[in-house]
Amino acid sequence: MLTEERHRLILSKLERESVVHVNDLVNYLNSSESTIRRDLNTLHKEGKLNKVHGGATSIKQVSINTKEEIVELRQNLNLDEKLKIAREAARLIKPNDMVYLDAGTTTELMIDFIEEKNAVFVTNGIVHAKKLIQNHCKTYILGGELKLITEAIVGVEAINSLRKYNFTKGFFGTNGVDKQRGYTTPDISESMVKEEAINRSKKSYILCDTSKFEQISSITFGEINKAIIITTKLKDKLYKEMTKIMEVDI
């Protein structure tokens, strides 16, 4: 395949998906990894995409909500909503469940309401793991790179750790929810861990206060129909046509 044709296909795929991964492009274009990386470097220098670790993101997309805030700044935002959502999510855990708990402020709050002790928990959250153990829950933590700003374990090793598990339920945080772009987060390393965990969960739940709707961050980690959304009163009823919504009375 000619270089120009590969570039056109890469940009076309990026336009549709907002993010592309090197491994996916290798299969998609039937090219070597070194060739794909050269293509991404060239397109980045030409200002046609934004090259990031493991792939590339759309220039248009990275101008939207790319900033990450440290956990301490996010913990008290919309706290009443988060507590209601966290309590409802904790009630879904049943005996013998194999549960994935994603790093995030609402999933952390959820631990305080977990009453079911005959379940197994896997998490990529450092604080989550400590709280689960203190709550007398059998807990496993993923291996990998520790990301300080979100206190989450991410990267290739975390994804490899996930591949040994099959979860009955997974609970996830998100930075944004959009009907077209799905569930999004600013960081590609964190998004890849979320995506893998969702794919390994029989049922996935997104814990989402109302401020997250119609927000888009740089990287999509799941389409809207990949998870059940737990939220408070939802104004835009179109979401209910796209996926299951659990509304909590606040």
C-alpha cells in the first residue's frame, strides 16, 4: 500500500473514532508496527493528528476537556449526587460476584456502602484497594504503572493483568458522556485499561453525576451502549433510547 493511501486511511479512521491505537492500525492496514509509527510521526509533524503514547488522537478532539484534575480537587464536586449513585451501585453486588472497580472518586465512595462480603474485587485504584481491605473484602490489585494524578494503575502491564479475569460486574468512572462520542477520559493509558475491563465484564456500569453529560474528553473508552449508566435525574431522554439508565432519586 502506498504511503499516501495509508495516511488517508489513518486520518479517515481517526475522524470516525477520535483515537487510534498502533496495534489496531497494524491489523487494519496490514503494515508493520515500525511503518505505522513512522506514519503517525509524519502526520503529527504535518499537524494532522496528535501523536500520543500507543497511538494518536484527533486534533479537533484534543481541544476538548484535555485537562485532568488531581483526586483531591474532584472528591467534593457534586458530592450529594455521587453519594446517591455510589450507594445504588453498591446494592448491585451479590454473593459470588467477581467485581472490577475502576479508579475514580464515585467508585471510591461506593466502597463505604458495600455490604456483600462474599464477593471478590479487582481494582486499579490504590486507595480503592486499601479501603476494600479495610472493609474486609477479598481484594486483588492490578500490576503496572502508577499514575499519581488519578492514583490509578495504568499501562501495558495493567492490561495484561486484566486479561486473566472475567468479571460478572464492572463499575467505572468517566470524565464525559456523549451520545456520539460515548464514554471519554483525557488520558489514553487510562482509557485502554477501562476499555479492556469493560470488555471483560458481563455487565458494566458507568457511575455518572449529571455534570458529566454532554461533556467530551480526548479519548473514548467505550460506546454509549457498552454500559448501564447509574445517575440521578436525567433531562435528556434520548440517552434512554441508546442504553439502559438507572436513575437514583436525589
